[in-house]
Amino acid sequence: MSTVKLDLEHQVLIIDPTCFPEADEFELWAKIFLHFPEHIQILEFSQGADRHQLRFNYAQQSFHLNFEHYSDSIWITPLGLDAHAQLENLALLFLSNSQ
């Protein structure tokens, strides 16, 4: 299980997984983490040398699930002002799964 923390100062969701994925496993991990078929639509995955991103929609807004292997960091960033307004609701969606 992963914990999700809303960081209002930086306008991101910080994800702290109990089992941190390896770089080559992140796409699968991300799809499992984001598996809320009624709420989240996965759009595209991009892989770089240092950072991987999975773009998805929630409440008709776009977000990136980011993964940086070297710093052991996973976080979600909203894309656009309307997505920023949905960040807290997205955090609540993840928290509803952990109860």
C-alpha cells in the first residue's frame, strides 16, 4: 500500500510506496496504482534516462505521475489551473482506497 500526501506549497501529491518500483517496473506499478477505472483514464507513458512519466486524466483534467529513480521520488503534478482545483479530490480518491 502507498501513502499519499497533499503538498499544498508545491501543488503536488507525494506518493510514498511501501515497495518502491525499479525503473523498468514503473509503468506496470503506475497502472496498478492508478487503477480506478471509473475515475482515471491512463493516456500515455514516457520514459527518460532519469525520469518516467505517465499522463492520465481525472475529472476531465490532465495530470502526470512522475517517477525519478535516482532520488526515489514519486509524485503527481496537475497540468493546468483546472487540474490544480482537482488535486485535493484526487488525493481523497487515493485515500478512499487505503481504508
